[in-house]
Amino acid sequence: MAERTTKRYASLKWFCVFLLLCCYAPCRADRIVLKEGQTITGKIILEKPAQLYVDIGVTVLTIPKDKVLEYQYGEKIEAEQTRPRDVNTPAAGLPPVEDASGRLYKTAQLKKTTIEQSVDAVSEAVVKISSPGGTGSGFFINEDGFLITNYHVIERETQIEVTMFRKVKSGFEKKVFKKVKIEAINPFVDLALLKLDDLEGTKTPFVYLGDVDRINAGEEVFAIGNPLGLERTVTNGVISTRNRAFEGLIYIQTNADINPGNSGGPLFNLAGEVIGVTNMGYIFMGGLGFAIPVNYVKHFLDNRDAFTYDKDNPNSGYKYLQPDRRRNKAKPPSTRPASFGPAGAGVLSPVSFSPGEGPGAVKYRT
């Protein structure tokens, strides 16, 4: 009798285990990632245009969709760690493209995270560029010290310094490099390629280049740069349009604040990929910033031998010495006022307006 009871109990135990396994197998949890970085695991029981209703076992949560970065149903979730992936780590199965033909940059389809996590991962690759003419921004594209900036940041300058900000326990530590070589320039697209010659074995942090064909209007973006000399400034916004035309070129328009000093800095998506190079905006009209699409950057880098810098070429931006001032202060025999500015002023107007624009919309190079 005792033996029969033991067998019956063992059979019942294994039946319960089997039943639990059968019930558990199809009940894979759904996952919701919030824009602030939290991850919620549960069962999405109802999806509406503006809300998600999630059963987490002890209660049902109502989550506004404008707070959600992404969500996945259980059957679509692959086996992976729930913590956010390092932004500079390619997504599974999508390794960086390192072309044997001598590409200086790397690409990868990275997973979108939050602005906070992206900034933490890519901020070290953004630098400040200084010259006697002013300051701007730039970013490293590989670990060998090659970096991208705007041509107008270094235009007619040869004495260039690059300031890198490295993370330390107490915050950021500045490291200034004074041996900076101009590798290639393209004034028509407003791009320049620089290289640090005094790295002394230091490997520079770098960022991946994205793809304009994978971005859309309304997508969240952020910029990092040094506007007005304010180092490591982060601004965010959305893509207003990805193909705004100016003077025969296409630009990404964004409402992220772009100010003088942001020039040459990167515009990122939420995956930490560079999608553009910031280069101009409108004074007194917030929300009108523009960036050179990253596809132009790739074309410039792939054909950099055609744009190689030559200091003896006057179109290469060589800085000429200013001539001596006039010693004869008397008026010339005949003078005419300049064709721009107030009548009789004799000077050119310092700003220019595009057709149809008033004084409240001054376009400037950042």
C-alpha cells in the first residue's frame, strides 16, 4: 500500500512539473523600454494608440506611449541581457564594417537607447578645435587620431589645437594636442579631415558613422559641441526634415540648438551613430539648425586623396600675412560708397540676408 502511494505521488509530481513547463513555454514575457532607461517586463494585455496596458503580476500598469522608447512582444524577444548594451557595441549579427580598401571610418547598426546612455558612450570622441581665428568642434572617426570638422572652422588657419576630454574619476580631464595635420579639405561641402601627430601611442575614442537612409523626420537626435566656447554642451531635438536644399546641397534640418562653436560637431541619433555634421543655423529664430548629412562625409573620406590638402595652393586655405596699413592718410582723389550698407558708409554690411528674409532671420555659419 505504501509503495503504491509513493508511486502515485511520484507520478503526480512529474505531471505537475510537465504541466508547469507546458504553461510556461508559451508565456514569454513582453518587454517595454522607457525613454528614461527603465525596463518593464510583463504581459501587454491591451494596446491603444496612446497607451499600453501591462500586467506585471500584482497590478496592471497604464504606460503612455510617448514615454516608451521601444517595446517587444515575448515571441519577438531574442535571448539577450536586459541591461542596456554599450552604445559602441554593434547589434547582434551586425559587426562593424572595416573595409580592406583603407576606409578611415567604421559603421554599424547600433541599438537605440536613451540620450543619457548615448552621451555617456560617445562624449569622449567629441573634441574642441581652436585656432587664432576662433573655436569649433569635431569628432574622432577612428582610434588613430583622424577627426572630422567643418572647413570654415580651420579656414585660412594652420596653427590648430585639438582639446580632448577624457573621463576620470573626478569628472573630465583635458588633454591638448598641438601637432595637428590638415589631411584633406572640401570647401564646397564645408568638410575638413585632420589628424593628430602627437598621440604618442594614445588610442583615441571614436564614433560610428550612421546612414541617412535610415533616419526619418520626427526622430529624436542630439548634438554635442562647444557653442560660444562652452565645452561639452549637449542639446537635443528632432529631425525636422532630412532633405532641406541650400545652394545645391542637401542638409538635415533639426530643432536641436545649433550655435556658433557647434561647427564641425556631430549630430547623433539615439543609437549614438553620427548622422550629420552641424554647420549652420539662424540667429534669433530658434529651432532652425542644419547639419551636413553623414553620407556626404563618407563620400569625402572615401575620396580623400582627391581633396588632399596642399599648403601651396591658394584654394587650400593658407593664411597669408596682412599687408602694411596705408601710411598716407589723405583721401584718395575719388571715392565711392560701397555697394552694400548705408549710402556713404564706405564699408560692407557685416551680414547678408537670403531673398525674402528680414533682419530677424540672419543665417550664420556656426
